[in-house]
Amino acid sequence: MSRVAIVVHAIYPGDPRVRRQSDALTDAGHEVDVFALRQPGEASEEADGAQRIVRLPLNRLFTGFAGHLAEYAAFTAMATWRLAREHRRRRYDLVQVATVPDFLDFAALPEKLSGVPLLLDLHEDMPEFFRDRFTAPLLRPLMPIVSGVARASAAIADELITVHEPLRRLSIARGVAPERIHVVMNSADQRLFDPARHPRRPFMADGTLRLIHHSNLQRIYGLDVAIRGLATLPPNLPWRLDVYGDGPWRARVEDAIAQTGTADRVTLHGRVLIDELPDLLAAADIGVVPSLSEPYLQYSLSTKLLEYAALGVPAIASDLATFRYHFTDAALRFVPGGDPAALARAVTELAADPEGTVAMGVEAQRQATAYDWEHQKARYLDVVDRLIAG
């Protein structure tokens, strides 16, 4: 039996991509140790069959560039020490590191030098992430350093995987050999998002248009902008927006609700377990993905979009390059990102055409079958098995 270590600067099992990968590995007969952040009240270690979670004593507390850098560096140092300690006891056959930050894979350098293969999983593009999050003019000169660190991190990995083809092409343009990087998409797990187990309710069955959005509440996801648009919907259209998730932009979202007087229509439910999401999505009429039109998000494919599609939930999504790469106009209602008036028009028009809106969700579900997790899991396990086999 092979042992795989996965290192991720995230909450686990809250990170759905790492959870899917870990489950795929254990189902295939591997043992898995996941090294992750530790939230208050969580156990430092826990085990469930062939899966073990090692939580390092650090949580998401960063603010600003210095805070991000300090937390990333601290987590990398902790992961380096703990990974080396566990490797002496358990002897890993593969170490996988998930970004961001890309330089987290240097935590596995001691194991790499001892002959353990290293797989780098690019969840995001670090240079674009930096460009989006840190806009202060004084930080602009650091961009070449950030890009250089990303190239160095890719260079020490034996192979790389990433979340979609546009990001793979970007990595190749930055010098990664095409045969070293593969796409394993952030697809919805069909075991959870199974339309047979979570039947959709008829469109506006109770006379109310039920909208839904689930995400980590960040500025770039544009929820406050969407709320300002929804506040302008025609008075004769009864609607509700249910929001699942939490994050640093929650206060701004609450401000938008207060300023638009939509507290009776918009409900912030906070975080929910991923196992609870399918029933919540299936009970909605339209999913809303109002991401802002910024360079960083042109290389982002929203997992929530794929989850809506898996269940056949019609969706309104910002007109971003990566969304367009994976879905056509027949499957999604595209609107300019950051345009509240355009989003309000789209909602009004979809509500007025129930048959067409339902058909759009069905088409999205059909197009998404090419991206389902069973296909992606086979790709992932092929990379893992090849690396373990040497």
C-alpha cells in the first residue's frame, strides 16, 4: 500500500478539491495524510480509515501583503518540519502540494531530495493572484520576483496538475514543458451532486424566484455588486437570495444589504457542510456567479458554476474567458462582470421565460458531463500512479 502526503494551505475537509483527491486516493487503495490549517476547536490530528488529517497550529489571520507573506512563510516552515517528521515514521511514496502559495512545495524539498516524487497542484496562478490582491504601487516592482518564485516552484516538481486548460496553457507559456503539466478539473463530485438523489423543484414552484450563491465571501466574487442589482428588480417580481459561505468581504455584503433595504430578501446563512449543498442548490431556481471582470479571474473557473451545472440549475455568470471556454450561450446566461443593471435585466428575463430557463439548465448539465469528476479522477490517479511507479 502506497502512502501519499498532501500539503495544502486551507481548511480541511472544507477544501472540496483536496477532499475529492483524498477520497479518490483512498478508494484506489492508498493511504493519505493531509497537512492543513487548524481552526479553533479542531483536533490537531484525526484519522478516518486510510485517511489522516494533520492540522498545523495556524489559521487564516492574514491582512495585507505583509500578513499574507508572513502566514504563508510560517505555514511553509511548519509543513517542512512536520512533513519531515512524519516521513521518517511513515515513509511517503509521493508528496502533493496544493497552491497558493506556489513556494509551499519547497516544504517537500527534503523528501524530494531523498527520492520521493513531488506533484504540484496549481489551484490558482500565483502571479495573477498577487497582481489582483496587492495593487499598491510600491508592490508592483515585486512582480518579477513573484513570477520567478512561481517558475522555481514549478521547476522542482516532478509533474504538475492544474484546474483547467487555460491555466495549463499559461503555465506552458511561462516555461513548463507541456508533457509535465496535466489538467484535473475542479469538477463537481457526482457522488454528492447527483441529480437522481437531489431532484430539482419546479421553477418558481411557490411563486417566488429563489436565487442562490455559495462561495468564500471575497471582493472579487462581486456579491455586493449583485445585491445592488437585485435591489432594482421590478416590484412585481417576488424574489429571494440565499447565500451560503463566509469570508473577509462579509461586512461589505452586509453593508450592501443595509443600503439597498433588501434584508427581507437576502439571507446570509454562513458556511454549510459540502454534503448539505446539493439539496440547497436543487431547491433554487437560478444560481448567481457575479465574479468581477478582472485579469486574475479570467483564469478562474468557478467550482460553484460546475456544481450548478451538475444538478441542472440554470445560472447567470459573469462573461469571463474561462467560463466561455467551458460553456456556450445556450448553457449559461452571460452578463458583464461588475454590472448590476445587466444582472438585474438577466434575472428579469429568465424569470419571464420559465421554459427557456429550465432548458438552459438542462443544456449546462449536458455540457458539464465532459468535465465530471469520474473523468477527472481517472486522469488524477493516472498521474499519481505513474509518479509512484517511478
